[in-house]
Amino acid sequence: MEDIKISVIVPVYNAEKTLNYCVNSIVNQTYKNLEIILVENGSTDNSLAVCKEYAVKDDRVKVYVSEKGVSKARNLGLEKMTGQYFAFVDSDDYIDVTTYEKCLNKAKETGADMTFFLTNSVSNGIISKYKEKNLEKLIYENQTRYFFYRGSESVRTGTIRVLFSSAVHKNIRYDENLCYSEDFIYMIEAMKLSKIRSLVNENLYFNVNFHNVPFNFARKYKDRHNFYESAQIFSYYAQNYLKEVGCEDIMYAPRFDNLIMMINAIVGIRKNWLSEIKKFVNEPYWKDSNNKTAYKQYMKIAASSGKVVKLKAWLVYHKLYFAYGIMAKTYARMKGVK
């Protein structure tokens, strides 16, 4: 089986502090026939130098430089890869050293073109196994609607938790016009092409996830020129896709979900957040996103999300933005975020 090559694509941006931990978890895999593609994309720290050090020490490591943007980096990696299978790892995350041996064994055993595995969340050094009760429905019954759910009903959408067959998926590309949700769309496109899927029922990926800290999502994306436009593009895509696969009962939910995310972002990053919100929600697209149908469909996908999530949605639907902002900031303070 060692004659089968797996290409591992790692987009690298300002990852000097985490890159060693990440790459070490890949080079030390029990499965050795790897092509490790490190794509630096506009870092202002010493990330590129660290990448080059690995290339000198290990001839499986290839280093490329792309324009700034994680999608551009991943797309360049896809163009350069030569493996029969490929996978993605983010440069601030890491994987179990047995990941690719176990995934390849499962792929060969089942003939799968997408082999999923479970993930962990890592926050402040604490590792928590991420539970996805509907994952098997998505994998074996093609119930991609669960990509759009919230709370305990949801399934993680990231491409970092899949071993892909190059024969089936090598020509899919990330949308470089988006600053987020590009991973989500890639997974949907991959599922459309997939014929056989399998699951390694072990938590093999360690997602050092800062989104569980209030407003960190907003802080990451606040300087992106296409932050709000990306939300719009994704909402259109999601709506059309859900209609296409017969999920009209939730097709407007992503639109309302993105409206909440954008309002939360404004609260987190803008000094005059209340006036900014009032201006934002009067833009035609976002104004049209707040309607009874979209709200009810959102509440359906968020049914298992808990009272706080539902209350935030209720406040947005009823345009009680001041109350929403106070609630969001109070929650952030409780979590120790200024």
C-alpha cells in the first residue's frame, strides 16, 4: 500500500508560532509515502523561512508561495499535487500521527472517494471531542442538509476532516472571491461528485479553534474588503443548493443566519455599533433577509442550539438591536473578552 501517495496541502499565513507543531504532526505520520505541500501566502513573520527549513530536512516537503488568501494557497496546492489521494491541514492545527494510515486503509477497504474522520476542538490547551450525531446520515445517506444546521444537529463542514480521492475531486477549486465559507462550498461540491463515502470513527484532527471565543470570528475578518460580500455570495449559493436538493424547508435559513453573524460582527468590532447596525440592516439585501419565512426556517435549524442562540435570533427578527448588542457584549465579558 505504500506505493500510494497522499498529498497533504497546508496553507501557511503568519503561522511561525504554530507551524512546527503542525508540520511535525504530518512528517511523523505512520504512513510515510506523503507529499507535504506548504504554501506560504503573504506572511509578515518568519513562516516562509520555517517552511524552507522543513524542505531542507525532508525531501517530501515542497514549498510554494502564492498570493495572499487561503483559497489561493489551497488552489495552488491542488495544482501542484501529484498524489492519488489528498488532504488539507490548517497551519495552526495538528493531526494524530496515525491519521493517514487509518484513512487510507478505510478508503481501500471500502472503495471510498471521501473518507471522513472525527475532530477535536482545542481551546486554552483543553481538548474536547467534537460530537456529530448526524454525521453518518450525511456520509451514508447524503443528507447534506445537516451541513446547514446549528447546535447538536450540525455536522462540521471543513475540508480538513476528509481524505479525498484525486481521481474524483482533484479538479474542484476554492472560490477565491470569498474570505470565508469557501470551505463550506468546496465540501458541497465534493459531495456532489462523491459516489462512495466512509468514516474512520476516531477523533484524529485537532482544531485549535478560536471561534468559541466571542467576537473572534469578527476580529479575524474585520479587515477583509469582501467580508460582507462573502456572506451574501454564500447565502445565494446555499439557497440555490438547498432548493436544488429538495430542502425548501430550510433554504432561506442560511440567509438569516448570515444576517445574525454580520450583526454580531458589527457589535464586536465597531465603536458606534448601534448606528452601524441600523445602517447595515437597511441595505436592500440584508433588509430582505429579515422576514418571517427566513426566521422560522432559521429557528428550525437552530432547534438544538440552546436558549441564547434562539434569543439572539428573536431579537434580530424583532429589530431589537440595542438589546442584542448589550446581550452579546455581556456574554463576551462573562467569557473574559474585552
